[in-house]
Amino acid sequence: MQLRSELRKLFARRRTYIGYGAFLILELVILWVFHLDKPREEMGKILSDAGLEVDHYYSALTVTYWMLGFSMAMLGAIYLALVSGDIVAKESEDGNLRMVLARPISRLRVLTIKYVAVLIYTLTFVWFVGVSGYLMSSIALGWDGGLFVWNYELRVFSFFPELTTGIGRLCLAMLLLSLSMCTLSSIGFAFSCLRIKPAAATILALSVLFVDSVLQMLPFMAPYKEHLLTHRMSNWVYVLENHVSWAKLAESYTALIGLDLTLFVLGWMAFRVRDFKT
Amino acid sequence: MTRKADPEVILEASHLSKSFGGKPALRDLSFTVRRGEIFGLLGHNGAGKSTALGIFLGMVEPDGGEARIGGASVQRRRAWALRQAGAIFESPAFYDYLSGMDNLKVLMSYSGGFDAEAALRVVEEVNLGDRIHSRVSTYSHGMRQRLALAQALLPEPKLLLLDEPTDGLDPEGIKWFRDFILRLREERGMTVLFNSHLLSEVEQMCDRVAIVRQGRKVYDGRLEGIADEEMTLEIEADPVELARACYGRLGGRELAEEGRVSFPEGTDPAVVARELVEAGVNLRRLTPLRRSLEDVYLEVTGSPEGKEEKS
């Protein structure tokens, strides 16, 4: 009942849907880019160099994979940081939290409900991007075809000729990508629990991500790259390898889930001792 | 440490103290509110009233002392204690993008569940009618306050905590609110803690008041007793020396305001008049004055200009 109320609040706000709208536009843009001659040629060259049939792999599934990677890195981080940075700080700023805390419910429970709501939003958001991306790509390119995955940074080069295998792998990838994005939401959530403005919580969450990505690019950080947050968050791509290293994935996602829980506890510790007063 | 709670006491503030950034907001504040009472917590803006309310609701952690609702410590058994209380704030913040009813659903989900039938009954009681299904963003301040009343009453509390509830309401709204609170006490025996700096409101509603100044309680007592403690007369008479001699014989004391004389409790104005006339004083006017809450308030908190600093 309380979780349903929290979700009702979250999904009844118009601004929640701005993110969905923006993603649909971004997907259309990516789809349009894939229709241009130059990218088509480039991709065709990579595929033919690898001995793969261009028409079969220049497909809805392949475009969906690119859409997921691009859009989440570009816009997803911003929208998820916005929503998670808002979830506690905005209600605190507006005074709604006082109305909630005047009721016989513990602060831990209030925070847990909000955190679970943010995680559900994150999961639905990633799946919305994936499913809508595939539907749009299917309309433009046809639903059939294989999945071709190429990621230079992570050294992933794989292909799945069968549609069902491709869809299965893409679903697994979306699941892990959702978990990765939950870490970003957890960072936003933890900042949101502090006595700061919602915008500050969002900016801080994005700053953490930005600094981490910069560190990843520095040559002297190469030995530690695997431990960096953004690197671990991008590990969802490994589930698209032809031979999946489950141990590597398990290690990365255990670390991310551990970090999520730690961030929740830190947020709760800050929230627990706060005074709420007019 | 356990001690037996008085079952007649529903709210107890026991030696509460709180500082914000080293600045004291409450200093050793203690008082009790008995069942069925309307109790006024009075003080200037920033005197510590809202901090006290925050402590009663477990939103502010006191540096020292304890608040108890129905015998349960708010600091140790918050959920249990708050099951007996409903609260209204000066500017109640609702989810503006939801309807009034959806707001009630959301808030009631934190109070053990939403009962549609009970909600409709309370909505009728507070005169929100069909507007309960409109978005709260379209509500006037008065409607928001009535919605606040509805959310506070829905869990059927024994104690209502009101923080400046009539601020910003028009005179009609204030009267409606006052009558409603008085009816709640009359019909349901509800106890009310009324936090305000509006003396007239407190005077019309409360049985007992505590006056807070710079976080410290400076007065605690029944309202009806305030007027009876002393009797003040406004007297216009001459010669003044002769009149003063009479006042002295009757135990009177001249006040700072010209022509005002305070006599011991129970002094009959007719006796004063007869004494003056028999002493040969030309008595032109003699008016008994009631000592109002405002007089007491100004007396214990200092001059009208003596506003406290904000906590």
C-alpha cells in the first residue's frame, strides 16, 4: 500500500514523463543516424570485414543495442539522477515530508519505500528504452535479423545469427544495464537524503559519475580501471559476448549491489539524524 | 527508568531542551495537556513553539528531556505514540498534482490504510464536498487547511496538534475553523494543542495556556483564572491625594497607566466607589477593567515591541 502510494506519486507527476518523451526523440534521432549512408557504410564495412552478412546483422536488434548504450550514457544518467536526486530532497524542500513524518511510520520505512520506488523507476525506465527502441527499429528495419555487438573499449565483438538468441541476450543485457543504472540512482538517492536542494543532489550524483569517467580515461589509472564505478557499470556489455564470463559479471555486479546497499545505509544515517521543522 | 503515567494526561513535555547551531530554541520546557482540554501554546514568532511541536511529532530530536503522548515516549516509541495524534501545520504541503482524495490515500497509507467510507465522511464534515476529486493545485488556502484537517482526523486521533492553523485564513474561515475545533472537543472529547501567536484565537478557544518566551515557559495556567487574579479599575477622581489615601486603605495599587488602580481579588467596585464618595472625593468615572490574555501575555513576554529573535 505504501509502495503503491509512492509509485502513484512518482508516476502521477508530469515531469516523470519528460524523460520518457526525451528518450523517444533520442531513439528517433539514433534511428535516423543509422539510416544515413555514411554510418551504414561504416557498419557494413565492419560486418563484411568480419565475414558477416550485412543485411542480416544491420537489424532492429543491432540498432537497439546501440540505442541502449548511447542513450543511457548520454541522457539516461541525467534523468535518473534527476529523479533519484528529487525523491527525498524535493519532498523535504516542499514540506511534504513533514506531513508524512507526522504519521506513525519510522524514517527507515519511509526511506526504504522511496528507495524501492526509485529502483522500480530505474528498471522500468531502462526496459522502456529497450522495448521502445526495438519496436521503433522494427518499424524502420523490420523485426527480423541477427544481433551484432561491437564495443572497442571493452573488447567485445560478438554476433548472434538467430533472432530468439539475440532477443534473449538483449533482455539479459537490459537486466544488467538496469542494475548498473540502479547504482547511479543509489548515488542520487544518497545525496537526496542530505539537507540539500534537489538540484544539488542531482548535480552531485552526476559529478561523481563524471569524475569517475575522467579517472577512467587517465593513463596512470589503467591498472585500477576495473575498480572504477563507470567501468563496472558498463560491464553489462559482457553478457553479449558469445562466451559469457559469468564469474566476471558476478564479481562486478556483487560490487555494484554492495555499493548500492552502502549508499542506502549512508543516506539513511544522514536522514535519521535530521530535524524537520518549519 | 519507568514511571507510572497519569491516565488523564495525554501529552506531556518533560524538561525539553533543544539548540540549533548552538542557539537555544527550547530551554527546559515542561507542561502537560489533559484529556479533553484545548491547550494553547503561545509565544512570539521564534519563541520555540514549532520546535516543541516538532519534538511532539518526532521530527525534531531534543537535546534533553522527553515528550510523551498517551504515556508513550515519542523519542523511544514514536510509531506507537503517534498513533494517537493527528497534526496540522501552518502551511500544509500536499502533492499539488494529485487530487485531494489521492492525497488522503497517500497519507493514510502511512497510518495503517485507507478507508474510503471514512474518508468520504470526514470530507463531508470538513465541507470539501466534490472538490475532493479536484487537483490540490486548484485549492484555495482555506480548502487546503480543510484538507489538512481531514488528513489529521482520518486516523481518528485522540489528540490534535495544530501549528498556527488559522494563519492566512479569512475571518469566515477562521470562525469556521474555530467552531469546528470546539465541536470536535464537545462531540468527541478530542484533546487539542493549539500553537499560536494570535491571542484572540487562543482566548476564544483554549481552556489553558502556556506562554513561551525565548524557549522558556513563562506562564502556565487556566485562562478563566487570569481575569480573576486581580481586579483593575479605571478611576477619574479629584483631589488625587485624597483618592490615593482611599486606594491605600483598600489595598489598591496604582498602575503605570494613568488612572488605573489594581485591587486585591474579590474587591467589590461598589465598595471602592462608596469609600471614595464618603471620603469627599469627586468621583467622575469608575470602570472595572477585565485583565485580558493580552495583558498577561505582554506582562510575561515583555513589551509589545519586545519580539524574540528567531530560533
